[in-house]
Amino acid sequence: MTKADIVNEISKNTGIEKITVQKTVEAFMEAVKDSMIGSKNVYLRGFGSFVVKKRAKKTARNISKNTTIIIPAHNIPSFKPAKSFVNKVKANVK
């Protein structure tokens, strides 16, 4: 499902114009991105959590050049679904 599909589905179910729904979806995604860039987690009860995970500094190997490289500590965005959401997906096995 793409962002356009989500906008169409919400517009169809609510009767709100597509352009309004699109602006709302875009604003939601910007709010989540801005929060995570600021190292703040976003919690949506019943859906899941957008969390910032911290990765420690580590040593890795570049196999093609046979050298060792240092990967510095960094943050990455992550999504953890809510338990109720996971259970509904698991129950939908065909």
C-alpha cells in the first residue's frame, strides 16, 4: 500500500477531500520525522512506537579491500508495533 492508496482509502471512508487528507498525512509524517530527528520517540497506542535506537561504535571489515574500518556511534529510526497489532497480524494467517 502506498501513501496515495492510504490517502484514497481515508478519503473514501471519511468523505473528506483527498487534498485535505493528503496534507494531513504529510503533516503527520513531518511531525514524526521532526520528533525523531530531535531524538524524541513517538508512541501511538494500539499501533506502535517510532523510536530512536542508539548504535554503539564498532569495528567492521571491508572484505574487498581487506581492511578494518570504524563505524562511529549513531542513531537510527525504528518502528516497534504494539502487541495488539502484532497479535492481529499473526491471527490473520491463511
